Amino acid sequence: MRRFRWSTDGRGRLCREGVGDCEAFLRGQLAERFEDRGVSVPTWAWTNLLAHGSEPDLRGDRCGSWTNGQSVNGQWRRARAYLATEALSVAQAHGPLVVVQERLLRPLELDLAASPTAALWAPSQWATHVGSALQAHRDLARRTSRVGLHHQG
């Protein structure tokens, strides 16, 4: 059986970067990866932590564990920290977190990635949009649980 080896030419570097991007995406760390590269972070990528991060990751973000609050992306980070708190609240009441991520936040992330309009949003517009989606999910979960209680009686 042949073992895969990274090539030492430019293609190998691009392949490693691609794998690193995939890993960052799946861990919810894509915005940070873009920042580390000095690349502008697209609007949808700020949703990545909410959609893929673990509960401790979201707790760390809402507590402001990021160190560069004065960065260009400081407003985005504050908005995401607020939304991390909201996502954890929804998950606590109607969770678990992974279900909220699978049913709401991951599809929302993809919708934002495909939206040319969302690409132009300011942090406040993004926070309002994602916050509204979390509230709608919360409201639907409450209505569904009340309907379930009425049918059990």
C-alpha cells in the first residue's frame, strides 16, 4: 500500500493550505484562519464558529477569549460573541447545541455564503439576521413543545 506524501513543490503547499482550510471550517475556526492570513473575512465566515464550534468554543468566544479586541474585526468579534451567547441559550432551552447547529446554523451559514447581498453587510446587519433566525427557532420550539403538551393531556 502506498503512503501519501506531501509534495515539496507549489502544489503540495496549496494542497496543505486546502486541507488546513477544511479543518478550520469543520472546527468553526475559519474566520480566525482568514485573519491569520491577513485576508478579509467574508460575512458568512463569521457564522462558521456558531455553526461548527463546540460548546466550549462558543463559551470562550462569548467571554471574549480573543485577544485583539481593537482589530479591524473587533465589531465582528463582539457581534459573534453576542450571538454565541444567544446560540448557547437556545441550545440550553431547546438543544442540544449540535441539533441547533444542524437544523439552523449550518444551513444559515450556507445561505449567507451564497448571498451576494450578505457579502456587503456590516456586523450589525449580520447580527440582526442571525439573531432573528435564532429567535424564530426559539419561538418555533416553544410552539412545538406547547402543542406536544396539549396532545399528551
